[in-house]
Amino acid sequence: MKTVTMLPRSRPLTVADLAAVPDDGHRYELLDGSLVATPAPGHSHQRVKADR
């Protein structure tokens, strides 16, 4: 059974609300009280080109 975390919608979110979000591999941040999920960078973004 999967655990679901419900966040309040009647007020801006706080750092305590962010701490209650389960670690599901997504990157979350708060912007002006709104929860924003950003995807992790892909492999091509992380690859470094070596000078030749």
C-alpha cells in the first residue's frame, strides 16, 4: 500500500510542510509558498566534454 501525503491548499506552504513530503526521488522546493517539483538533470546534462 502506498502512503499519500496531503498538503494544505488553504494557505501557503512552509518548510515544515516541505519536510513532510516523502523522499520519492523528485526534487522539491518552495517558491512563495508553492511546492514546485523539478526533474533531475538527464545524463546528457551531466556529461562533461573533454578538450581534445
